[in-house]
Amino acid sequence: PARAARADAAPLMTAPAPPASASSLARQLRFFWAAMVVVIAMLSVLVIRQGNAFLHSDDATAPVEVETATGSVAPDIFDTLPLIYMAIKADGPEAARVATSLRAGLAGFDTIDFIGRDADATRDRSADPVSFVFDLIPGPAAGDVMIELQSVATGRVLLSRNLTSAESAPGAVESNIANLLTSTIPASGAIYNYIDQSDIRTGQIGCLVLNDRYYLDQSAKTHEAAYRCLEKLVGEGTKSSLVYSEMASLHLEAVNNHYAYPPDATVEQAMSFAHRAIQMGPMSPHAHRAYGYLNSRLGNTDEAIRWMRKAYELNTYDLGMAAAYGYGLIFAGRYQEGTPILAHAVEAFSGHPTWWDYGLFVGAFMQGDTKKAAIASESLRTTASKSHYLAARLIGAKISGRDKLASELANELTAEFPKFAANPRAVFVDRKYPADLTDRLVQSLRSAGIGNPS
């Protein structure tokens, strides 16, 4: 009976208890799910906190870099130039020639960014305030091609020019496109004027406008305004060769005209800026022109001509580069070569700077074309007097037989530039004028009462 009792009792003691492995597994599962709940709760809190932080941070409103059609990020307004597109909506051989010439010309200017594709398909709408499009449409007569330049943002027509079949013929189309582009694309042209008047210019565009104003009205005030603006861009790390090339030219202007700013300007520093411009823009016409200009100041005539010719070759559609090349030839003593080039630029573009007129005066004067020399000298009127401009105007007045005006100019020259009036030869020699030009100018000024007789 006792054995039986123990046998009957055994099941009562062992049946309710599960095996040890099953109990351990159940505990582990409970811990696992509890841990998962905690992890999920923590992740939820973290996500909510990050979302709130983003919504209340400055980064929430920061612009996002967006890939453009060309594969680069949205343009930085710091170094932005006007964006130019071209839309061809005319057919025929005349339209094809105009389009080819226009494309070649636009590609040579470094004062713009030319987008050589369809305007509607590729333009970056974020840059619309400084975006423009050349539309080529059928003209009023058979074979005519109408060229319209419009602002992308406003639709404002800045230029409308109809080229007849004769004007778009081979041998003529390049010259007509050059005249059109020179009046619209450089800093003195219609596009920059429109941007300036609309008060939407970017840093670089604004500085180039000020730079152009100096050459149209050369004074210490306009020079300093342009120089300080470009200097600020250099200090902020500009990557534009155009800025450095114009800085080089302005620096040399400070040396030549003894401007107070920048202090202690030197030809060496100007050359440093020009060299930097060449490094940054090996295909930049402006950089090559600046380097040529500095070489002429150093008396390196052959080098000056080589660099200016290169600038002209890089963009034969820019009359400004043609003028610089002609000017360089004239002041190298090659008057017969340089004068026609410069004369064409002056006649084609009415909004040119005064140094074009001075170069034309010298070229015509040395070739014995007294009428053209006198006319060119009349254009040398600026708000700030310059010794060599007054000298040219004095010579022009004497040539024209305007004795009263000549007397007034002689008195002004003596009063404002006594050192020049006492010894003009020294100034011309210092500026590296050709010897025959120096002799001829000194002789003419002496007959007008300027300079010592020795």
C-alpha cells in the first residue's frame, strides 16, 4: 500500500511543471517583445524630435541644390553673368547663315554665359531676371531674317533688327552680326544697361557696369568706384578671369593717371592681376587684351601686339577687341595697319569709350588725314580733364583753324597740367609713344604755344 500511495502521488507532484527548456524560452520571448516595444517607442520619439528641429531651424528654408540641364548646380549669384539663349524660328539659307554667325559671335564673348541650346528646353528659370533670348524669325520680305532680343522674365524687347537677304549674304553677315552684338553684349551694351536700369544686377554684373562707366567718363571718382567693386569680388574669392583682367587695366590706369586709389599702385601689381586673369581664362579675350595693354605700357611692343591680336582672334565679333588691336598697332607705330581697324570700330559703334577716339586721332594725325583727326579730337570731352586728351583737342582746334578755341584749350592745359605743358615730350616718352609720334605731337603743341622751344 505504501508503494502504491507513492506511485499514485508521483503524478500529482510532476505533471503540472513544464520542462525547464520550455520555461526558459517563454521568459526570453517576453523579454524580447518588451525590448521591441521600448525600441519602437524610442525611435518614435527621436523621429518626432528631429522633425520638429528641422521645422524650427534655419535649414528648413535653405535652398536645395538642384541639378540643372547641364549637370551643374544652380548658379551662384556672386559670379553670375547674363545668360543668353537662341531660338531659331526661321528657315532657309539666309536664316542658317545668320544663326551660324550669331552662334559663333555669342560663343566668343566672355561678358555673358551663352547656352547653345533651345531656350525653352534648357533655361534655368531661377536665373530668369538676367536671362535673355535671341529669337530668329522670318522677316517681312522673302529672304529677310528678323533678330529680336528679349528678356526672358518680362518679355521686354531690347532689340529688333531685320537683316535683308543682302545683309545676310556671305561676306556681309559677319560684319552685321558683329555690329549687332557689340551694341548688345558687352558691359556697355543693351543687356547690361537693361539689367542696371532694372536694379537686378548681381555682384559681377554691377562691377562691370561701374567699370564701363569709368571708360566712358574717366575720372578719379568713377575709377575708384569701379576698382573698389572689383577689389571686393577678388577679396571674396571670385573665380572670374574677367574681374582680374579689368582689375589689371584699372590698376594700370591708376599708375598712368596718378589716382589716389589704390595707394602705391605699380605696373608690377597690374601685371600680376593680368597674369592671374590669363591663368583663369586662357580663352578670355578680355584677359588677353589686358595683358597686351600692360605689355605696351612696359614698352614690349611686339608682345603687346601679339596678345592684342590674340584677343581679337578669340572674338572677331567684338568691335571692342578690334579697337584694342587697332589701338595697339597704332601705338606700335604701324599706323596704316591699325587706323582702318580702329576707324571701322568707331564708326560702327556709337557708344564706344573715349580711348577709341584718341587712338583714331593719333592714327589719322600720323597719316596726314587732318580732317578725320580733328573730328576724332572733338569727341575727347570728359568731365575730368586729361592732359593727352586736351593736347589732342588743342591740335585738332589748330588744324581746323579755330584759333579762339585753341587759345582756350592752351590756357586750360597750362593751368591744369603745368608739368605736361612745360615738357610734353617727357610725358610721351614715359608712356612709351613711338619716337616719330612723339616728335610730331611735340612739334604741333609747340606751334600752339605749349612746351619749351628747346
